[in-house]
Amino acid sequence: MLEALAPAMLPPASSGGLLQLSSGKKPQPPKKQPAPFAALPMTMDEAKKRGWDEVDVVIITGDAYIDHPSFAMAILGRVLEAAGFRVGIVSQPDWRKVDDWRRFGKPRLFYAISAGNMDSMINHYTANRKVRNADAYSPGGRIGLRPDRATLAYCQRAREAYPGVPVIAGSVEASLRRLAHYDYWSDKVRRSIILDCKADLLVYGMGEEAIVELARGFAAGKTVKELRELRGIAYALGASENPPEDCLVLPTYEEVVAEKPKFAEATRIIHNEQNPYNARRLVQFHDRQAVVCNPPRLPISERSMDVVYSLPYTRRPHPSYTEAIPAMDMIKDSVTIMRGCFGGCTFCSITTHQGRIIQSRSPDSVQQEIERMAVDPQFKGTISDIGGPTANMYQMKCTQPEVEAVCRRQSCVHPTICKLLGTDHGPLVDMMRTARETPGIKKVLVASGIRMDLARRSPEYMRDLARHHVGGHLKVAPEHVDPGVLGLMRKPATDDFEMFSDAFKKESAKAGKKQFIIPYFIASHPGSGLDEMIHLAVFLKQNGYKPDQVQDFIPAPFDVATAMYYTGIDPFTKKPVQIAKALRDRKMQRALLQFFKPENYFEVREALRQAGRMDLVGDGCDSLISSKPPKEALLKRRSDANSNFAGNYVHQAPGSGARNEGTKPGRKPNPSTSSANASPGNKQGTGQNSAQPNRPLRKKDKTSRYQPGKGYRPDIKR
């Protein structure tokens, strides 16, 4: 459908591009040209400068507005603009009042609600449910610019601002919560987000085509009910409405709350209906109400992908921002070449959101974007990443479409690589070669995750990767080494990682480069107990890896691994799975991943003791930790003890910073005990009676057993 926008929106390739690269002459760098900023309006004044007196669609987003194709609001806004609609962006509105929702007046068609590029709860909280100290999608990295469960708050304000205007929810948060789901932060099964946010429709997955269809439908006078049949749409029925007859019925909300096996069964059914070529419509009852989830949208064509990524993005934040946005610094010089992932990892949401079928851009489209970057005066010459959800699935697809149309396999590469999967790296190798030879391009790096079992099938890709596309360190994600845990993750065996590592080191040596692999691992994943984490720690010790960054498993809504975490059951095999839920257990698993850090000594020792592996404590080369704790470990334990028992003590020196007796963090001091209200006879913190501030101090005379600077005198009797 987006192909119809192509003639007006696809820019021509710049001169001196692909044709000159094949001439044999060394190309000259192009002259830097200023990029005019023409962001979508964020205020009505900006809209009026475009000659608009109203807007058709108002996009509400929880992220700062960056006009870059790595951000959903930029893609959706530009696609609507290309289709002829007037779009206003309201970024990180103040959800405590309705004013921001009325910034553009009443939208002619609908509100489009997005919590942002991340689920708002994952954005706000760590795996240990602690508040994060930064938000990469906010100016200055500041926290607190979006609410918890942002979709709910944003939809509520939209309905309040202009009753009767359709409210369409979307983004990752809405997509992964479209049916009953386990919520890690409240530790309970929550009902479909549609029922809580009361959106008229919910768009799940990648929404470019859906949002244009909705805009055209509303513009043609269609009602919400008339647009319910679109693919990639979920909606709530009224209490008196019946679901379509072709629906596959899921266990009800009440059943999945009451019975964990029912939750696991619902998860299995949902994930079996992800192939858009054979997926069935789903319905799940919540008491008397039903939520209907239509089949996913069909993958968009290469031509449509080219249109989406060739729109006139400025690749900059909106000029109203005065602070740097951390996410922009990470992705400003990246190039997306594909979307989707057929890996099917159980802890990952990419397959659920973007789909299992790879959708790639044409080489010409990618090259045109690179050439536009090369003439941007702010571009420094290095492409920070060329990839997508993975770096090396470009243009890979099933070689037999008739089989793909009926396939319900969860992963094309697990437990083995499907024999029908096309794994040719040739198109990717050619594209990367052309990119690095483009005038004005100094370096093209690969920062997206590499599927190692696929990469080893192409010696040419491995050679070019090591020689041209690694900046000293290559990040890969084996995730674990225990066979049982890897099976639950749907990740390849450890041998695959070791063979990839050996091949990369050999190619780096041939290129005369000293380069290193940085592996990423996950702690506390379902199936991982102390024995499995000790297995991983021993592997790290034997291979000399000291991971600086490790990841704790976070049960994101809708993931298969999340169903395992909540139910203790593998939804597909129905076998029990061990789960680490206690905070102490999770801390020990994380400490084992970084057993080499002195501050983790006591937690690692306790983990080894509980697992009966004290043979790994000692001073030999095979030991994980030494027999005696290092000084840093003792200092950390002492610091932790002091922080846990902070307060005033009998012999504490005045002004030491201890809080007043009887006060707690966040509470005001008791006037009767605060130093500001102390009487001369009741000086707090100056003597042995400071623990009893309301009791007058004894005079420091000869009859007192305690003498300042001398301690207690046993010769004086009271």
C-alpha cells in the first residue's frame, strides 16, 4: 500500500554514487551540504507557518521527538504526511492535566497514542524493580517525564480533551499487552490494555500501513466499527456484542488468573498464531466483555520499505530541545537495513512485535541514505551501525513460500537451522562493501547483534567483518552456556559461540588487527539456577572473559520466557522449569557472572556454599575466588552494614551527619527532638544520653562515672 507514495517521495541517487564506484577511479568526497530542518510541528504556531488551521492526526508520544527513522513517531508522522495528512506531534506531555492534548485544537481524525520506543515500565524500572536513574529517550536523560503505564494515562487524557474523537493506541507497550498478560512490576496477571485504556482500536506490530489505512478510513467517513476488520488491529467488544465466528477462543482472563497451566496454554496458542500467512483471529473473554485480536499484518514489500526509509527525515531532534538526548547520540549515525527476526528467542519481544519474516530494503535505498548522510555537515564520517534487530539476516527468507504459508515453527534456526532457510550473506557483503567505499564515509561499523550460527556459514562475511567493520571490540550475545538454559532460550549451543570466536580471531590475525569479542550473558533466566550459573562462571574463568556489562532477566509482557517465569512451566513442552524469583537468588546469579569483582566476593562464596561447590574456593588457578576475602570485599560489607544501621549512637561525635533519633527518611524531624528546638539542658548528640533526647543530661561533675576524653571511671560509685 505504501508503494503508492513512492513516486513523490523517493529521492534520486546523488551524482557520484553507485555508478562512479564501479569506474575504477578513486571517488572524491562530496561537498558537505546543510540539511534544512523541517520537522513536523510540535505547536500550533509551527502548524500555522505551514498554512494549517487544524491538524488531522495528533500523535502523543512518551519519547522526545527525534525526526529519525529509528523512532516510531517520526516514521508514522512522515508516512501520514506523505499520504497527504496534517500531523502534529505532542512529545512527553504533562499527563497531570489535559492542556497538552488541546495544543493543536480538536484533531479532525484521531489521536494516535504511543508510550514510546519502550514499554514504560521497563523504561522506568530495573530487573530488581528499582527506579532507573536515567531515561535515554528524554532530554538530558532526565527521568519522570512520562508516567508509569503511559498508554493508560495518555488515552484517558485524550478522551477527556475532546470526547468523541477516536483514540488509537499503539507502540511496543500496547502491542505486547493487547491480551491478558503477566505484569512483573505488580506481580499479577493484568487484563488486556484495551479494556484499561479504553482505546477505540489498538494497532499492534509495525503500524505504518495500518495508520494510513485508518486515516483514510476516517477521512472517508467510516466509523470505528467499520475499521475493525483491518489486519494488525485489536479491539474490545461491547457486553452485548458477539465475536466473529472465525475466532480461535483463548482461555478466559479469569481462567489464566486462576490457573497457571491455562496461562501457559494461552501463551502457546498466541505464539502459534504469529505467522501472518496462516494466523487465525483470536478472542479472549474478560468476564462479559471480549477482546478480539485480528491476524498480524502481512510483511511489507521491499518497495514499501524503501518508501518508509526514504522520507525526508532530518535525522535531528526537534529544534526546541536545548539538552542532548542520549538515545539520539546512540543512533544518529546508524542505518536500518531490515526488520523482523526469525530467531524466536523466548526472552525477546522482537519476533512478537516486528514479526518472524525478514523485511529488507533494497541496496539502492540503503546507499541513497548513506550518500545523504555523507553530505551532512554534522556527520563525522563513521556509520555507527548498519543492521537492524540482527546484523546479518538481510534478505534471508524461506526458499519455499508454499511451505512458509503453512509453517508454525517458532524459530527458523532452533534447534537447528531449517534446511529451507536461505542463508546467503552475498547481498549483505556487497552492500557493506559499497557503503564503506562511499565518498565521505570513513568507517562502517556493525553494532547490531550478530547471529553467530548464520555468520559462520559465510567465510566472506567473517573476513569482511573482521577487516573492515569492527572497531576493536565485537559484541555478541551467547546469553548462556548451560545446554538446558540455552534450550529454553532457543539459543544455539556453546560450541557455536566458541567456533565463531575462533574464526573471528583468525580473521582478525590475518588482517593484522588485535580485536576482541565482548560476550553478553543473562542472569536469572528461567531454567537457570545456581548450578547453571556456576557452570557459566567456570566457563568465563577458563576462557578469560570478564564481562563488564551483564543483564538480569526482565519478564517483559507477552514473552514465552515470561510465561515460564510466572507459571514455572514451558508453554510448549508443559515441563516444569526452575525459576529464580527471590531477590537474594537473583543477586547471587548476577554476582556469579562477575565473580572476579572483589565487591561480589561474599555473594559468590555464599552461592558456592549453597551449591556444594566449595572446591571452587581457594588459591589455585581453577578456583573462582580466593580462600580469603579481598580488602575491597570487606570494605563493601562494612559499608553495607553501616548503611543498614545508620542512626545516632551513644559515642557519636556531634555533626557527624547521622539523622535525628526518631526520624525516618522522607519524614520531617519531630520538633521535640530536633536540634533546632533543643533547650540548653537538652543538647542532642553531645553526651551519653543523646539516645534519650527528652531526658536532661547529668552535669559533668566528679560524681559522673563518665568523663569526656577519659571514658568510664570504675572508682566512682553512683
